[in-house]
Amino acid sequence: MNGYKIKFNGVDRLYEAYSWRLNRRAKAVWQSGDVLQGKYLKQLEIEIAKKYKRKYAVGVGSATDGLYFAMKAVGINKGSTVLCPAFSYVATTGAIKRIGADIHFVDTDKHGNIGDWGIMGLPSALLYVNMFGNPADYTRLRTYCDKHRIPLIEDAAQSQGAMYRKIPSGALGDISVFSFDPMKNLPSFGTGGMVLTDSKDVYDSIISLRRHGLNGKTTYGYNSLISEDHANQLLLLLSKFDKLQKMREKVFKKYKQLLPNDKFVETQSNTKSSYHKLVILSDRRDELKTYLAQNGIETKVHYTKTLDNKNIGGNPNAENMCAKALSLPIYPHLKMDEVTYICERISKFDV
């Protein structure tokens, strides 16, 4: 194995790069005693809203909660119908099922994003995902939602740092939701999410929903907050975000240089990926995964089944992704010699 042991996720390396600053920020919170709903979460919300050109941002316990709150805030309930891609992480549909709404699944396009839903009755909302960090066709989605006067909700859990033309992900929906899961581009050393919107009514509703309805906008709510120590650490990483994105892009370009382009799930024109995942397609995906593991390289399969798993054969593009897609390590502190080694092993397997 030439001594290589390459993990799929590099959050440990991110910590090593900024350890003393991260430790200092967490310690400052702990020593203050103000560990929830303090100044750091508020500052993080202000900075996120400013960076992504939104009027409001609300920190919540997870992106899954954020999606649920977003739908509750626009009146989605039991009996509503939500358009949703058949290919995504289970949290996307989990939030819809938590409400009790019906789901109209949509097959993917060649980029892994939501495809053509054809002729159907009018849904209550459209919830889409920028899969692997690659922006979907926002103009098409926006036009449809504006025409039918339904809300467009952007699941941006994987796409912080991406762009559609000159619009950043986080501003590609009436409501957008980021994730700060440790696997994401802006990772917390725990968990968290952020809901972004330009609507004061939506903002007030989510503020209420995240904390037991205490501001009176809703009659009930939940306990869904980002702790102050995590918020203070996220503020540091947000200040380094553009630098970290450039490092991530450098890793991506190295892969592109060394592997045939037809292996990759590509972005569409006029977009810029967040490079959250580096995904290749292989007819021998499972064999390749095992082979790379034997050579000290950890990979992941995202995802083994479509979300519409009762409708076998109904989403052929999504099912093809499920059968062939393999995610390779990609993170800012992945070394160039490690990328070279990964690509050499893949090329040797393909011979």
C-alpha cells in the first residue's frame, strides 16, 4: 500500500490546521458561561446572511430541522404535495415525511440533479437539492415556481460555495438551507444548520419554531440551536472559507488532470461547483471500492437506493447513479501526492 492510509473525510486535518484558534474560541465561550443563544450565534447569522446576500439567516440544530422548519413556515402540512428529487440523502425526504406531506418524486438529470417532472397537478412546494455541490438548473425551477406561485426551497446542504451564474448557493430559493455537519464544506465539530430567506414572516416563524414558540409567532416549537462554542468556531472557519474552497478546488483540478473526464459526474454550464463531493461513475463500482480499500483509500457510496425505492424502474437515471456512483476523498488538506496515488490506483484497476 506504499504506506498510504487516506481517510474519506479530512475534518481532523482541518482541526490540526487551526487547532489553537479553534480551542481558544471554544474556551472563551465555556469560560463566559453563555453557552446558548449568545452573541456568537447572532454574529454567525449576520455574517452568513451578508455573505450569501440574504436579509435573514437563522441558526438551527441541523439542516434536517432547517428543511422541516422551512416547509412549516410556508404552510406545508399533511395533505400538501412536495416535488422532490428521487436521488438525495434520506434527510431531504425525512423532513417532508415528518410533516406528513405527500411526495412527488422526480428522476434526475445527467448531473444527478432534479430532472423533468412532466405534467402533474399543482404541488404545494418544490424542494430541490444541489447534488454533490453541483447547482441545479435554477432558472427552470424559479420560472416554474413563479408561474404557479409556489415556494422554491433549496436544500443547499452540499453546495455552500457553489454558484449558479453569479448567484451563490444559499440565495437560490425562497428559502435555502445550509448544513454544518462535519462532512460539509463549512463543518462544525458537532452539528448545525442555517436557514436563509428574504421573508420577514418566514424568519419570524423559524425563530419561533427553533425555540419552543417562545416569541409567539407559533404556538409551539422545538429545541434546535447551535451551541455558542460551535458558533464561535464556525465564525473562524467562515473567515477562512474562501481560502479553504480554493484549496478544495485545487484538489478537484488535480483529479481532473489525472483521470479521464468521462468518469466524472459533471456540473452543467454556467455553474460553479462547491466541490463537496468528487464522484466518478463505474460499471464495476463495488469492485473498485473494495480494491481501493485494499490499497489504503477510503471511499463512500452515495447512495445505494433511490428515495423512491418502492417504484423500482421508475427513476432510471437516479437508479443508474445508485449503481455506479463512487465518491472519492476530496477536502482542502488532501495532499497532491495522495491524489496522485488515488488516481494511479484507479487507472491500474481500469487496465
